[in-house]
Amino acid sequence: MITLLNGDCLDISHEIPDETVDLILTDPPYNISERGAKPEWIDPTTGENKNTVHSQKFDESFEHNWDSVSHEDFVKLLSQWSNLWYSKLRPGGSFAVFISDVYISYLWSAAESVGLEPKRIFTWKKPAAVPFNRRVNPVSGCEYILWGIKPIKGNYRRTFNADASVGTIVERYSAADKVSSIVYKYIAQGLDLKSAFDMAEAESLEVLSSRKVNVLGQVECVIPNTIVYSGGSTRDRIHPTQKPQEILEYFIALLTNEGDLVLDTFAGSGSTGRASLDRSRRAILVERDPVMFSKMSEKFKFE
């Protein structure tokens, strides 16, 4: 079941019952548009801007300048949002919030100040990231997710599905992390590709076959705080900062169970809702921009 709410999450929070949400999974503004690039590659013959890379001025086509507020105002918003998330999460519930590198520490502090318990920073590595200014800067090929919980009380329990069946998304990401590290090691040592892959294959098979299995036949996965995903096709993207559904499904599978409730307070394109439905979870999606809300609603009109 999907519930769609149009409005600022701070203004309509009363429409969401307190302590009912199992997972906050959301992608708030990064507040980086003021410092973001808007590349122009001008054809000297035609004068046409030949740039094929999207602008990093993410909010320029929206009604509100949601990604361009002052630093001081944005830090205040992080505290207000954290307070909202705390009130809606059940005890033991999790939050996974996308955040820019500039504001990781501010969000961590804001979450702690309202009683949440930040635990780890997940790093999402994007191999297909565009190498802006590669001659003077390393590629900006990562995004970050702050994960944590609301403290447990009473009979509530945390959900962290680290034991997973072979072939499920949690098991696959855990296995991929182990195998990719092995491949990286041999290539970084300077081996030719064939030798590197041959040695990596042998070691990977040994490592994966030695993993512990619980009484249900599930692998006792070691969950990395890194995710490698290219981001997928942008063909059907309707929001400039839209996240890949697979990344959202990974967190939903890891941090919730079937039937649980997921809240996205900055729903944008609605990808969190689609990921929740595909994982047999319920979701509440909040989006302020009326045009984006209309587009998002179209995606769920037959649900």
C-alpha cells in the first residue's frame, strides 16, 4: 500500500502517526547547487552549448530553491528533519538518509541531538561517474548514506537482515564486495588481466565457499558499508537527483521485513515507493513540489 502526501514534510507531519515507521529511507536536498557546476562546452563554429552532462544546479527548474539555502538555514533544517524522523520512527526502527560529503558531520550531530543513534556511513561508489576536471581533481564518484536507529525500548527489536539466502540482494552485494576486493588486489599488484582474474577466481571460490551458514541455510553475510553501483540508465529519470531503485531495494531488504512501513519525506520521483512495493512493503511518500508530486502520482495510479 502506498500513501502519497503533497506538502512540506515539516508542515504535514501530523498526517503521519508517531512511532509507526520501520524505516526512514530518504534523499533530502544536499544544498550544493550554489557551488555546483553547470558545464558549458561551446562549439566554436556554431556557438552551441554541446554539453551532454546534466547541470549540477539541481533546483533551477523547480518552484522552490530547495537545494540553494544558506549554510546556517540548512543546518537548522537538518535538525528539524531529524526531529521529525525521530517522532515517526518506532523504537528500534532504522533511518538511511542520503547526504553530501559537505554535511555528513552536521547530519550526524543533528540526529544525535534529537535522540537518534547514528551507526555508520555507507558509501555508494559510482563507477560511471563523469570525471569533471580530471586533470586537477579526483573524480567525484561517491555518494553517502547515514544509517542508524532509534533507541530500542520495551519489546521492540532492531531489523538488520545480515543472514540472507544465496541469490538475494543482500547476499549478492556482500559477495560482490568480497570478490571485487580480491580482483582489485591482484590488478593493483600489476598482474596482467588473465593472471589477475585466474588468481582472483581461485581465491574468490575459496572465500565464498568458506562462509558460515545458519540453521535455515542462509549465509551469515558480512555487510560492507560500501556499495558499488553504476546508477543505471537515466532514460526514465523524472527528477535530477533520482536514485537507482536497486540501491533503495538493498536498504529496504537489509533493514525491514515484509509488511513493514517505509517513509520517504523527500519522495521526488517516487522510487522509494516502487522499491517498497516490489519488496512487499508499505510506504508513505511525501513530496512538496506540486509538479513533481503529480508526476510521481501517475506512477502509482493503478496501485
